[in-house]
Amino acid sequence: MMTAGVVQQAHCLVLVNPSAAAVDASMAYEIEGRLSGCARTVRTAWTEAPGHAAELAREHADAGLIVAVGGDGTVSEVGEGMRGHQIL
């Protein structure tokens, strides 16, 4: 589990899959708001097609924290996008 000190130093990326059944915009904005209060920076990106979460994770692999907002497919894509990158 990440400690508050680590999150405060992190550049965070929130990846949101709006097609996931349990996801709505208010959930994404709540997560973004909570992280904005404690992280160095927060960027939110909305996926647009299958495979897009993996692409975004690859592009932003240097983020200190990536939060996947979606279902198991979204989490799987983020993991795929991070393959080959150092993960702490």
C-alpha cells in the first residue's frame, strides 16, 4: 500500500473506461478530486476504444501512480501497458 508521503510526491494518472458497467463520471471526478488534494499532479484520461488504456499506460509509464477506473479488462490493459517498465 502506498503511503501518503509517496502519493504527495507522485504524478498521478487516472485512466477511466466510460464503457465499463460500474463506472460513471461522478466516480472518476471523485477519485480525481481526492487525489488532487494530496498528489503533486493529477491527470485524468478517458479511454476511447479497446486497447486505449494500454496505450495511455505506455505513454505515461513514468507516472508515480496509475489508477484504473473500470473493470477487469481496464486493469488488464493497464498491466499490459506497463509491461517492460519498472514498477515500484
